[in-house]
Amino acid sequence: MEFANSIAMASMSMSAAKLQMSTSLAVTKSAMETQEAAAAQLLEMLPSPPGVGQYVDVRA
């Protein structure tokens, strides 16, 4: 019976570890999405220098 208990304990431990990993991954993904949105807002606030993208230097 002790062998069955150790298998059950190992199964519970693995299940808890899987849940913890899934939760950690979800929190990390949420943080990355938040940082991506913040970076996009910062890039929108940057002024574009005059003339950038309007002329092509063909003598370079």
C-alpha cells in the first residue's frame, strides 16, 4: 500500500507543478502584452524628423 501512496503523492506533486507552470506562463504572457502596448504608445509619441521617408538618396 505504501507504493500506491507514493505514486499518488508523485502524481499530485506533478499536477501542482504543472498548474504552477501554467499560471506562471499566463502571468508572463500578460506582462509581455502590457509591455508591448506601452512600447507602442511610446513609439507613437515620438516626433518624426522632417523629411524622413520622403526622399531617396540615390548617390550613396
